[in-house]
Amino acid sequence: MRDRATSSRPTAIVIGASASGLFAAAALAEHADVTVIERDTLPAGPEVRRGTPQAHHAHLVWTGGVRAFDDLLPGLVQELVDQGARLVRIMGDMVSRAPNEVWFRRFDKVPHRNLVCSRPLLDHVLSTRVLKDPRITLRENTTVLGVEGTPEAVTGVRLQSANAQESLQADLVVDASGRGTRAPQWLYALGLPDVEVREVNAGVAYASRLYRAPERAQAMSFPMVNVQANPAKPPGQGGIILPIEGNRWIVTLSGTRGGEPTADNEQFLDFALGLGDPVIGELLQHAEPLADVKTSRATANVRRYYEKMRHWPDGFVALGDTIAGYNPVYGHGLTVAAQCAVAVRNVLRTHPITAAGAAKRLQNAAAGPVGAAWDLAVGQDALYPGASDSPPTTAEKALARYVDRCVETGAGNPRALAALLDVMSLLEPPTRLLSLDMVWPMAFGPKKPRLSGAPLTPTERNVSPK
């Protein structure tokens, strides 16, 4: 643990050195001395650690996240690119089939970029950058047992380290512990009511395997290849090839109830060939596996509506996955984590941490990016059988149909695609889909025919030696 000099500045505790926790620490450091509590040991390099089992799977950061990264930590995106990450043009450097089975054309001039790399590389570069800040202290191998305070104010946390239990006081406690958060139980123990929770679980299972990119692919900027699952044809099955640093491909396959991939190495390729379009399997047929298949089933969309609670204690905020966890197929978790931290920083520039009601303002601000990603995820996943105790509402069904039309329009029109990506990238609210950029092409064309298959060039399609 690094020591920091004592000062008269406010103090903050961040629970979890996840991406969400590190972004939060960076935002808070403008206004407070920050202690990050982490139950594991952070690795010295870009390695998978015990607390992030999802790191084996494909990850990407949407445009809204790319901008938030550099807003919080100027130059962070370039640091990642310098170490092997890529800024992928959407859709120029992507080959993508939408959930309604429409293939997107590869327009080069749409101004959106995905940041793509392995999760261990992202976590390593991020933690190295954030923990250089002398205003931030990391305590590893320490578990938060609960919060202390009253229904009116959280004043600190109870900790368990290797040697003893202790209390640590702070002006603000931020829960960034992710899907496994205990915050609802902690707040209830203080005397607050249960938080409203909604779960939409399409029953998605993931299986990922690391491959060496074929030599011909290493000599070019090979595109991401994405076949998304179709909710109208359950079980929904899909997959993605994500080219990452080190001339490697992360290949992640997914399937809902009754169509899940397994951890069997021998079945991985057959599953890929059996997708609604076999392009991923065809590209893998002669690729070299570098690791065994890794699986995950913690994929439910779970939302905790903290912002709706009538009484909220001063001194406590939940951020990122602690508020809402999403089906990873939509790739919004990292973007939301960074945008939540930006929202926190912006509030604190006008409302001091120690001001009465500041925590409630922070919680309400964080609900913005969380809600935008939630609506996009649930709009698709709620359509799967058994995804929720309550069936999709009329409004959700109508929105899903309209989004399908937007996708079909954007697949063949760059103006409409830019509007669609503004929403998918969490830059603009869903009302952007009602703008003239979308509605005019949708109504009046020009109407290009649907593509009959994946728009790979002949060179890209033939990267694997026969």
C-alpha cells in the first residue's frame, strides 16, 4: 500500500479496483484524497486476475466510452493504442450482421470508432495510469464487510485484511464492486428500504477461445467479424472475432437457453459453423488455437433503481455495474463505467463532496448513462422466452420494431448509420433515431438491396491457408 500525505481535503473510499472503480477514483481525485479498496492483488502486467473472469471474453469500447476515457484521463486512448490496441472504424473496419439478420455495408466515413484490445491490456494501462496519481491510495487484499453510518449518512466502511478487521472513515463511499455488489444489503442493514430491482435474463452463455491470427491476417488490418443473435429465432446464437494485440484473435460465441456453447474444445468450431451465417467458423477452420475454451453464464441484465429511492444517505454512491449489469454482447459496460465517472466529476465541480444532498445528485447523474445502455440491452433481450417474469410491454415491442427498421435503414445508408451509431455508442439519447437523418432515408431511400452475405473482401475471406 502506498502512503499519501495527510491533508485537509475531503476523503473518499472506492470499493473495487475494477475499471469502474479506477475511473471513479480518477474523477474523485480532483476533489478528495481517495483510497481504493481491492480484495485481490493487481497483476504487474496485462494478465487475467481472479476478480475479472470475464476478461477472457471479447471486449470493446464504444465511441461514447472512447471520448469519456480521454475526458477523464487525457491521452489514455493513445497509451492503449501505443501498446497494441486499435481504433476500429464502424463500419469500415467491421463486418457485422445485425439481430434482424441484415448485413451492414462497410462505409468508411462514418465518424465512429470502437477501441479494441484484450481486457487485461486495458486494465493494466488504466490501473498504471490512475495509480500514479499521488492523491490515490490502493489497498490490496482487503475486503469490505459493510458500510457504517445511519439511514441519513454513510460515514465509512468495515474492512477485513489479512491480519485484522478495522473501520475506515470517509466523506464519500463509492461502491464500484460490480455485479456481486452487497450494497442493497448494506443499505438495508442501516435501516433503508429495499431497492427496486429488475432482471431481464435471456439465459445467454458465452464461450471464448484465443487464436493466433493467420499469417495473411497479420499482414493487414483485419476487420472485426460479428454475427449477432436473432431474438425472433430462439435460441439466439451469435459470435465475434476480435483481432487484438499480439497478432491474436479473441473469438467469443454465445447462445441463449437451449442453444448454449460449451467448454468442449472439440465442439467450438462446430458451434461457430452452425451459426445463422457460418463465416466465423469458416475463418477459424485453419486458425491455430492458443488456449482452451473459457465459459461464462453471468450475463443477465440486472438494474437497481437507486435513483428512485425516496431517501438516500449522504456519503454513499453506487456506480457502473453496481447499478446495472448488462448482457456483455452489447459491449456497453466499459463505456458506462467511464461515463458514470465523468458524470460524478461534473457534479462535483459545482457541488462539494461534503455538501448535504451531494450523494443524491451524484446518484441521479450516474443514472443517465446507465439508463441509456439499459434500454438498448433490454429492448432486445426481453424478447427471448423466459427472459423476464413480465413479458415485454407494448412500448418495448414497438421500440424493438422501430429499431429493426433503423438498423435496416442504417445498413444501407451512411447518414442513417451515423444516427444509429450515435445511439448505440451512447453519445446521443434514443430520440436521435427520430431525427431527419434517420426518418428521411427510412421513408424515401435510396433503397439499396440487402447484402446477401458478409461483406468481406476476397483477400480477407482467404486469410486462412487451405
